[in-house]
Amino acid sequence: MIYIAFLSFLILILIYRLVKSPTSSDSILIIEVMGNITISIIGLLALVKNLSYLMDVLIIMVFANFLVIVGFGRFLQNYHDRVENNRKNHVK
């Protein structure tokens, strides 16, 4: 159980970093790490409590975490492309 407490403490540190992060890429990385830690906590609970059905939930959470990160990445890419196009059009 000490591992779960330690991982929960790491999530609190990451929430602080999320609030103080200077760029959106840092925020995306922090969200991804928080998702991975949450998956680890649930996995540890599933092993300790012998709850095998939580493994199915973990598989779904891993896919959801991946899709969220890909979605944020695409959003940032489109956002930076629009900002760059506006900057080029404004200079002309």
C-alpha cells in the first residue's frame, strides 16, 4: 500500500506542475503521466485486492489515455499552424 500512497503523492506534485506549467506541451506531458500513474494505481489495487475484472478496465483506460494524448497533440499542431499562418499573413 505504500506504493499507492507514493503514486498518489506524485499525482499531487503533477497537479501543482500542471497549474504552473508555462507551455501547453508541458501540460500535455503532465496529463499523460497522470493518466499513466492512475492506471498504475488501479493496477496495483487490482493485484492487491485480487480483482481481475479491473484488468479489463485498465485496458480501456490505456486506450483512452492514448487517444486523449493524440487528440491534444493534433489540437496543438493545428493551433500552432494557425498561429504561424496568422503571423505570416500579418507580416505581409
